[in-house]
Amino acid sequence: MVNEMEIMTRVFIHGLDSSSRGTKGCFFRERYPEMMLADYSGPLEERMAKLEKDLAGKSNLILVGSSFGGLMAAIFACSNEARVRRLILLAPALGHADFNVRSRPPLRIPVTLYHGRFDTVVPPGPARRIAARLFGNLDHHLVEDDHNLHRIFPQLDWDGLLEIQRQRKDLLDKAGGIP
């Protein structure tokens, strides 16, 4: 039997003042137990060093980043595009002062971005402008929610976003269609 995680590695990266035990982390832990969830603390450089260490040797990554975790996912993808399958960004803090997107060509990987229209923590307008420059394959959704996206988050098609069904079909095809 083929292990699903040999094909794709799914990772959730929490926000600045959150943890892997926050609302979104608990959601993923309960529904997708194979998903990597870790805690990140300290300044951005320390968080990125831990993320790099956590993902060393892994490829075919689907990164889900929330707020500051969205910034981390974007930074990681900029340096490791060939290892990243797709990004799912939730109200990403792309306007952080340490993140410069002007001097690089747009990433070609698929990026799905959800941002609350009423977000007062990470304003959606500037984040959208940065995302449009940074991501050449961007699917942007401005939704009726705030920064935490607690209203729409559980309603999203997570199996589809995380490519769960597609991966199961690929595994069945490789196994000769035997369920």
C-alpha cells in the first residue's frame, strides 16, 4: 500500500500570535492528521530557520499559511519554488517590512488567497496588490469576514484545496484501480 504522505506534504503555518493549537491548527489536526503542524515563535528570521529545518528534504509541498504564517509560506516559496506544489494563504501579512517582492519575477505555482473584507489587522487592499505582483497564478477571494476568517474558514473546500481527492485518485490509478 502506498503512503499518501510520500506523494504530497501538507503543512499549516500559524500566525504571529497563534500556535498549532489555535482554531485553524485544531481544525487541520482533527480532519487531516497527516498534515504537518509546528509551533513558530520569535522574530521572522528564527521562524523561517525553523520552517526551513522542518521542511528539509521535503518536496511536493502544499503550504497553508495564516496571516504571519502566510508571509512565511510566501517567503519559503520564493526561495524554494520547485519544491512547492501550491500555496493557500489566509489573510497573509505580505506587507511586512522585511519582505521585498519588487525585484523578483512572479511565482508560477498555483496560489489561492482568502482575505476578509473587514480585516483591520492586515488590510486586504495592499496585500492584494503585493500578491498580484508576486504570484502569476493567483486565485484571489475577498470574502465577507474579518482577519481571522472564522466564518468562512470551516466552509472552504479543504479536500479540494489540499488536493485530497486528486491524490487518492492518483493512488488508485497507480494501484490498478483497486479501492
